[in-house]
Amino acid sequence: MTASAAILAGSALAAWLTRTGPVSAPQASAGVAGDTGSNVQERAVNLAGPGQLVGALIEAGVSAADANAAAAAAAPHLASGSEIRAILVIIPGGAGGGLLQQLRATRIDGSGVILARGEDGTYAVTPLVADVTRKIEVLRGEIDSESFYTSAVSAGLIDTLIPEFINAFSYDFNLASEVSPGDVFEVAYDQEVNGAGEAIGQPKLLYAQLTTAQKSLALYRFQTADDGSGWFDGNGATTKRGLMRTPVDGARITSKFGMRFHPVLHYNKLHGGTDFAAPIGTPIFAAADGAIEFAAMKGANGNLTILRHDNGWATYYLHQNVFAPGIAAGTRVTQGQRIGDVGTTGRSTGPHLHYEVHIDGERIDPLSIPTDEASRKRLDGAALQAFMKERDRIDTARAQGTN
């Protein structure tokens, strides 16, 4: 079909194909009254939802009565709020409008409806069922000289999966300081697709691997009965242990622990934590399980959260933009739970998280604290068997490149 794209002015829909001229009659199996001699119009439109169908039909030249009747017949087969692709075949009419000869309205998953005008003027309704399959996509890439984010985007990774990848390694890597150009990564994610191969809905990250000159780690997502979804190495050991190395999404280190020339006070002073630069609103996570000891504005610290952990240690989170809902003194939080967002409150030169670790009242370099391998939980019994089955399924897809 030859076509020229056009926009239907004055409505919230986009018409991408319009054709006027003789067309062959629909097949008899469709149950339509065909008229090979008629000068019909065929048009395709994209709609934000079924509520726009009446307006689209009227704007395309269908009479108001016909448009309302067709929309009413189609509505039970079109979910509210979902985008619709509609093909309209219209017999032009006089001042009152034309007649809708055929309508094919589908959602991205292939479900929808076909309406075909019969000899008596009523519509034969043919529901369409969804045509959806799942597959595992595999991507591999190399860290460039800019950032992991640009490297992942260049490799084709969907941007919504990038924070998930970073979080998977938050106990083992600091992606701001422990990766270099030439390091390699691999991801595998689950995605629903329609019959045309178009992605439906959000993908789910299943596997993440990162290899640097110093170490390599491959992680699998697995749903446990008690702790929910988490990340495990190939032997079924969880990544959770000790303190998170990076308690903020996708940040870069701008100032480490130690003596420095203070950028605001202009004299040498101990910088008692690590600064992670990130845009305002970037989530901040609890570095380990514990109870909120303080969560309020505190002078030069800005919005400050103090979290007292079960082993007696404390972590401090300074300059936050806002506190997460429910975060207040006495609240119990778990490792990896969002406690606030990055900001630039208090004595701050720009958006960042100043993160401190206090042990026995002394400030300790957060990056110097070793990970505690002994504290890692390992799956066993039926849970381990289920994990190994999922691990093997993912590895099979990785070996094939896609599944």
C-alpha cells in the first residue's frame, strides 16, 4: 500500500497512513458487505486509549451515529488506558458523514477486535487474542572512557535496567572507582514480545556479569520464599553481607576520606566520609539493617539521616534532598531500603551524598571496610535445587545468545 504520513489535527491521535481510491472487497469470511465500485478510504491511526475511538472515527469522516455504534461494539475487547492501533475502512458519505465498513483495533500485545459491517448495517465482531511470547535477551559490552552508563547504552541495554545492574554489584564493586576502560560486562534479561517481535512492558534483569583486571563476578536473580528477589553467585550465595560498598544509585566518587582543603571553609580539614556525586533525586539506600536514630535538618549537614546498625556501627547520610516516606527516628529499615534522595542541602557545593561510617564513635573510611564473606547466606535444600535450575536456564540462553 502506498501511503503518506499525516497528523490528524485537533485530536490526541497520530494518523500514519491515509489512502483514498478503489479497494477490493473484503473476503467473504470476514462477513463484510463489500462494494468494489465504491470510492473508499483506508486510514490507520494510533490512539492513547479506546476513549478516543469515537473522535477518531468522526474526524476520519464517519457519521456520529456510526462512530458511536462501532466504538460501543469494540469497547468490551479493548482495555482502558492501553494504546490502540486502528485500521479504518470508510465509505465516504454526504453531509451526515460516511459509513465505517471495517475496523481492526489492536493493542501492542496483538489482542483487540475486528468489526465488519454486514448487509443489514450491523457489525460482526471478531475478538483477537494476544500473541505474546517471552524470551531472554543477552547483551555484552565493554566499559568506555566515559562511564558505565554510556557503555551500557552503547551496547544496547535498556536504560531502565542500568540502575538494577549497578545495584546488583553494590556489595562487591564501586562502579565509580573500580572499573576501567576495557573492562567487560554481560547482561541477560527477560522480555515479553508480540508477534511482530516488539517489546511489551518492562524487561526484567536476570543475570549480570562484570569482569575487571582485579576480579570477575557473575550474579543471578532468584526469588526466595522468605527474602523475596535477590542476587546470588553461581553457587547460590547471596550478595548481601556487611555494608553496601555504594549506598546510592549510579554515583561517582568526588571526594574520598582523609585530610583535604575544604572547598567552602578554605582550610585543611579531615573529610570524614566519602562523597558520591549524583543528580538531585537519586535514591539513597540503607547500607545495612538497622534503626533510624536521627532524620532531620542539622545545620551544615543539611538533611541528615543517622542509622544505627545491629552490630553497633552507625552510618551517616548528609545533604539529602528529601527523606523517604516513613523515615523517622525509631523506624526499622533493611539493607538496600530507600531512605532518602540525593540533594544539596546544608553546606554543600552541589548535589551529592556525603556518607560516613562510625565504629565505636570514630569515623572510618567507608572504602577501607573489608567485605565479610563469612556473613553471606547460602541457599540449601529445595531452594538451592530451584536456584540451580534457574541458573542453568539462564546459562543455556546465554550460550545461545538469545532464547
